[in-house]
Amino acid sequence: MARNGIDTEKTIKSLNNVLELELAGVVRYLHYSLMVFGHARIPIIKWMRDQASEGMNHAALAGEHVTTLGGHPSLKIGKLVETEKHDIDQILREALQHERDTLAEYYNLLGLVEGKSVWLEEYAREQIQLEEAHIAEVEKMLRRPGDLRPAG
């Protein structure tokens, strides 16, 4: 079915993928916040719990778009893989991969709605901007103090 030139079936599928990824981020960041120990714990867990709260808001927004298009929001949660390694660098590397996966789905969504719906296009662009900012922050957190080279 098409609405304003949008393939609603593919768009709903993408939005549901976003919903699932964002919910996985909520679980992931909450779990990570529980596994942080050491003298830098307080600012790190605050950042992680803020990420979990933001993920919940993003999941709700994706679900609202699904229902606006006449779809049914997914009850699934995205892939939750854990290495069982809980040092901060490993946690951040897992978070970075999750952020990159979520970013890729937002780009997929943008490709589906670009030039067809300003509302959905701007939504996708705003989420892409936020995900790219998260990736930049996590990459900076992975750098050693004084290291100006981007982390991979």
C-alpha cells in the first residue's frame, strides 16, 4: 500500500525495526549502568541511564509513527548480545556497535520517505543527527586522555 508515494509496508517495517532497536538500547544501557564500578561510576551511570530514558522516548515516537501509518507497533526487542565483559571500554564498544546499527536503520527509513513526506523525513533526519552525536560521544569516551585521534 502506498500513501503519498510512501511504501507504507516497508516504512512500517523500518519503523518497527527502529522501535525494536531503541527498546534494546533501553535494556542495554540500563544493564550497562548496573555493571559500572570504580571511582568514575556516578557520571558514567548517569549518562547511561539518560541514554536509556532517551531510547524509551525514541521507541515511543517510532511506535506513534507506526500507528499513524495504520500499522501495529512491534512487541519485540532488538537483538541483545552481551560479551559478559564489563570493563568500561568493552561496554562502550558494545554500545558503539548498537548505536551504529540503530543509525543504519534510521538511514534506511530516510531512504524510504525522502522526498515523499516532510514529516517522516524530518523525523528520520533528526534521529540520524542524534545517533551520529551519540556515536561521536562514545568514540570520544573510548579515546585515552590527550589522544586527539578518533577511536575506531
